[in-house]
Amino acid sequence: MSSLFHRVTSFQLRLVKRIGIVIIAAFTIATVLAFGNLGVFAAPGGPDVVEIVGTGSIPAGSTNPSNQNWEVGAAVAAGATFTVDISVSIDVNGNTAVPYPRTVSLGQGPGGGGTLSAISDCVFTSAVTTCTRTVTITAPVAPGSYLIKVGVTGGASPQSGLLPGNGLNIHYDVAAPPQNCNPVATTLSVDDLHVIYHQPSAMLSATLTQTSNSSALEGKTVRFELNGIPVGTGITDSNGNATYVLDTSSLPVGDYTINAFFDAIACEFSASSGSGVLCVTYGAVTFRPPIDPTGPALFRSVKTIPVKIVITDYYGIAVTDAQAFVFFAKYSASTTTDVDAPADPLANTNGDNGNKMRFSDGQYIFNWNTTGLSDGKYRITIVLGEGTCAEAHTADVTFKRK
């Protein structure tokens, strides 16, 4: 009797286990159907993923229904531009050894409506794990509801162990233009700007007025870009002036294009834009003896002239990474008749660097080989690749060998 009872009990336990497995399997299938890919519940140590979320916009908006979607709250005008603030981060998914630095490129995803302006790359390090950007979108002309995607376009792949993620879907509406609409024409002018190398910051400035009578428009938003990359916005004051303080501490010397935009306000004001130049130069460029920039130095019976300069930055500190080149031209009477030509180096002191100066002991040096040049007055010009607002760096020398 006890043997029979034991066999029945064992059978019942096996049956209960099998039923339990079926129930667990059924629950798992149902969960997948209900919630989609269960990768979000993966155990730590899975692949890293780039996450992009919306944090703000003009017009104002909100996440809907999740962080992967941003909905602009008010309709934008046909063909107008608007901005969305995004935050980009890497979900390391529990990994303890993440390879840094990592550079991630962002851009417009496939499909969708509208055009996304260029976005600067995000560079992640062990200390910088979040990257914020303001993206600019130009809406289509046709009214309707649209979606545009901000996604990863480079720097992430299975081979690098970094997955691009789902990106951010931006939802917005384009309003139908009102009938019998006659907006006031506007003009936006942008101030040129001179910045000294290593200067910590500078103020971008633009003025918005009515085209017809040049009267100022107050309380309007102006967007600023530098070389096509959005940098910030400003609100016009009672004089129509909008400003934005730009970080210029790391800008190399040269010219940059400042673009400013005022977006149309339906049936009130038309859109306008303007541009200016941000010019970056060195602080001071000073010739050193034996050349005297205040008057022509006289050289007799010499075949080599040492050209020496000191270059400083915004703080008056010597610049060590400049690209300095020497050119010369001969004067006739009080004017130069020769086109600037690259100076010929003394071969054994300049290697294969042509007319490029070398940095040594706090100054730039170029040993100019003057063999073969006729007697007379010459102009020396130093070219540094600065912006177009830079003053010419010149000095005169005179050869009189007889």
C-alpha cells in the first residue's frame, strides 16, 4: 500500500513541475508580447548604448510618451526654424571598464519631415559622461504633423562595443498660414567682432528693426550660430539689440562667420537674418633686433639676416604654437614694386621648412639667406594666418654692400 502511495505522489510532483514550467514559459511569452524587447532588463555587462533625450525647446514642449519622444507644444510657422535642447549620454549597462575617449557624431535620422542643421560631435571621457546640444530644425512649408529624428551617425557600432540606441523622435505641427496675412518686414544686422587669441569670452551682438522705419523691435528672440553651428540665443532690448556671450578661449586665429536669425511670427513679423565676421588675432607681434620696425635697418656685407619676432596672446604670454612665415618685397622709390615672395632660408638652419619660422627661447627665428639680392630697401612681412582684421606685421631693411 505504501509503495503504491509513493508512486502516485512522485507522479503528482512531476506533473506539478511540468505545469510550472509551462506557466513560466507562458508568462515570458506574454510579457514579450506586452512589453516588447526585454533587452532593457538585460543583466549588467551588456553592450553600451547611446541615449538621447529631449530637455527643452522653443516653442516649449515635453516628453511624450517617453524620453525617446519630444513633442513641441505649439505649432510652428511654415518654413520656420525652431530649436530643441537634447542631452546625450552613454548607458554603460553596468560595465566597469569603458574605453574612453569616445567621439559620437549626431545628425538627422532616416525619414521624417524637415531639415536638421549640423550638430557638433559629442566627446565623452571618464570625467565627461553627458553632452548637451541645441539642435535647429527647419520646418516644411506644407501644414501638417511631422516627425524628425535626431540619431547617432558615427562613432558607434557593434565592433566598437557602442550601440547607437533609438535616438530621439521630435514631433511637431506646421500651422497653416492665415488668410490675408501681411507681416511687418524686419531687418537683422550683425556686428563684426575682434577677439585676441586666448581671450576668455566675447559678446555676439545683433540688432533687429522694422525695415520700413528702422524702429527697434523689443522682446524678440535672436538665434546665433558660429560657422553654421548653433551657439545660443539672445532677447532684444529696447534698442532692438540681442547679445550672447561666447566662449572664445580655445578659438584658433582666423576668421569665423557669425550668423544670426530672427524667426517669423505668423502675421506679425517676417523672418530675417544677418551675418558678420568674428576675427581672431594674436595680441602683439614684435620684431626683435637686429631688425627695427620703426625704421629701416642698414646691413652691409651680410649674406644672412636673422629675422626674429615675439608673439603674445590676450594675457601677454608668449605664444609657442603659431605658424609664422616670412615674405619679402623690394621697394622702388617709396613703394614696393615686387610682389611678396617667400624668403629663402639658410638651408643648414631651417631644414626643409621653407620660409616657416622656428620657435626657440621664447621667440620665432628665421635666418634669411639674402645671397643674390640687389642693394636697396626691402619690406619684410610676417604672415601668421590671423583673421582679416589683423594689422600687417612688416619691417624694412636696407642692403648696401658696396
